[in-house]
Amino acid sequence: MSDKLRVDRRGFLARGLAAGSTVLLGGCEDLSDQPWVRRALNSAETLTRVTQQALLSPQALAREYAEADLSKEFKANGSTNPDDAGYKTHAANGFADWKLTVGGLVEQKLELTLAELRAMPSRTQITRHDCVEGWSCIGKWKGVPLGALLEKARLKPDARYIVFYCADDLGETGTEEGKYYESVGLADAFHEQTISPTR
Amino acid sequence: MEQREVIYRHSSAVRLTHWVNALVLLVLLMSGLQIFNAHPALYLGAKSDFDSPVLAMRPMQQGDKVYGVTTVLGLDFDTTGVLGLAGDAGSGYDVRGFPWWATLPGQRNLAIGRRWHFFFAWLFLLNGLAYLLWSLGSGHFRRDLAPSGKELKHIGASISEHARLKFPKGEEAKSYNVLQKLAYLSVALILLPLMLLTGLAMSPGMDAAFPVLLDMFGGRQSARTIHFISASFIVIFVVVHLVMVLISGVWNNLRSMITGRYVIEPAGERP
């Protein structure tokens, strides 16, 4: 026990010294790559999430704007025209055969065409898009609330996140696994303003 | 002749929160510049008007030469090698806002930069709250930092003494002078809280819960710009602070912020 303690203390000192010297040398890359630094930094993410859950009501709506506030040009990051054979085929015939697949931990797998999606009750909103890079654009979207799609598909009790897959493989291998994806938790997925835009 | 006198100038609470703040602000600045580099431009209002940024750093091609150009309120400055374009012709150019030595991490990595920033933002908040509560409770604000009416009236004389690098001695040196008081108060009560509020105003979740954050600063992009300007003022404060520490008796100043003890030079003597 005491041996372990001593090792821990020495390890701690060594880590402290390593941390100190790397900071002094400006070699913060090394520091950012240390697993224990990553763990420590991640702990603040948990603190932030817990605080936000305590502070913010899940029903609070993002501000909605007027037509006059729309951005003249809505910036697009990454590819606007993915170099993907499937995507190109769909684009060529106006996405008439394209289907949105809702699968995974659901009771009822969905495959909905664009026409079917557009026939469902929709929400129209003018909201501000805040890119993680720092810029903001205001745009107008219309679409089925994501919550309605998820209710239709009936999530299994152990479903915790909703993952969105893109047609874009970011110029990588062209495999399914390489496709860009994003995810949200269930609170955000069922938020009133979370919609699946079709316009 | 008067004797040299040693006083206990800084309480342990001030010393501790001072050094924690120094480290935390350095990390916040460098990780903040990493985040800024993801889109090195600033705007006013709710959204980004890409045609008229308040500030922008970008590379520009002219003939076969590439320049780093920083645009401030429509005026272009050549900042090749530092802002907008790092490196040199020999080892190759690197398109980025601030250079590697100013950012954390040095390489472009927005995700890790945000991790550093938010971890240290929590330390900043806790350390700042501890300082503010202690300063209110102990009377540090009232006793040491609030300038008196008389001091404010003679601020002109104090400015001219500082400009001639004449620093108070004897009895006068036992407390902060009026310029120090005003500088420390503006940082502690205006600039640092402003950093926190403008930082929170950039969070979409916080904006939904507290829309007043958006109205307070005139929109999310204005909040980001004010965050940057306020940080710049803090950098200027730190530079002036360090110069003053250096020229008004560096060892005495450093010792007083480490051990609390500060030597008062007799009023009649030259240092």
C-alpha cells in the first residue's frame, strides 16, 4: 500500500514536472496528447453538461428571426456536392428515389421518400446557425420535427443518441464507414426546434 | 533618517488567486487564439456579414507573392509571417490567424483548443468567485481598492508622476496609488466579468435559456467581437502591469506577491 502510494506520488511529481517543463518549452502538443491530460480536460465537459442540464430548461427555444434578418449568403463548410456515386445518381433525378432510413435501436424501421416526408406535419423556422468555428448565419428551414419521426419509429429503451450519416465521405475512401456523421442526445433530438429540413 | 520598513502587503488570498489567475488567463488566451483561428474574423450583430468583417486575418495573393493581410475596419495591414500567414518562403507558409507560438495547442486543433478553454474557464470562474467573495467579505475592496474622492481629484498629479516614473515612497507607498486602484478595479470588476458574460453569450444553449445575453451585447457575433476586444485590453493591462513591476522594484514586487512582504523605502531617500 505504502509502496503504491510512493509510486503514485512520484508519478504525480514526474507528471507535474513533465507538465511544467512542456508548458515552459511551449510543447503543449505533447501535453495535449497525454491521456491523463485528456481525461482531466474531459472532466470539465462533464461539469459543463451537468451544469447546463441543471440550468437550462430543455423546452427553452432558440431565438427566431424575421425574414429581413436572413443571411444574404449562407456559408457552407466542407462539400456542397459530395463526390459520391449514390448521391450523384439521386441528385440527377431530383432525389425522387431517395429514402430517409431511420434504423438502429428502433421498434419500427422507417424508409421515407421525400414526398412522404413533405406530406407530414412540418415546422418552419428562421433561426441562427452558430458554427463551431465561430461564425453565424441566419437561415430559414422547413421540415418534419425529428421527434415526430422518432415517435413513428418508436425508440427502444436503450437508445440514447441519434446519429446522422451524410453522403459526404470528405474525400476519403468512399466506404460507408468513412462517411461523415454527427450525433445528438435525446433531449436535443426531441427539442421542438429540431427538425429534419426538406426545404 | 527614516528606517527601511517591511510591511505585509498582500494577504494569502490575494497572492493565491493572483497566481492562479495569471496561469488561467495565459491558458485561456492561448486556447482562445486557437479557437479564434478556426475562423479568424470578427463581425457585429447577430450574424456574420462576410463582406464587411470588423477584423479579418487572411492570406492574399498578389502576382506570385502571398501576403498575410490583417484588415481592421476596412484598412489592410501587411502582417505576413505573423497574422494571416505564418512561416516564411524557405520553410513554407502556413495559412492561419495567430502564429503557432501564440496558440494552445500550437498546431491547428479546434477540438482540443476548446477542451483547454472550457476546463480553464471553470478554474477562472471558481478562482474569480473566490477572489470577489473574499474581497467583499474581508473589506479588501473598501480598504485597499476603492479610491477616495481626494485621490480622484488629484489623479492628474498621479498620472504625471507615473509618466516621469516617480513612484510613491514612505507612507504613500504603503497603499495602492489611485492609478493602481482604478486599473485593478477595472480588470476585476469590468473586464474579467465581461469575458465570462460574452463567453456565455456565444453558447447556443445559454442563449436559448437566457436571451438577455444576446440583447446585452447586440447579438452573438458582437458578443464574440467584444470577447476579443476585452481580451486584448487584458493583454494590454498585463503588459503595462509587467512593465510597472519591472521598473518599480522587481524583486520587492515579486517577493510581496509570493511571501506578502514588501519593503517601504524611506520617503526622503533615492532608491
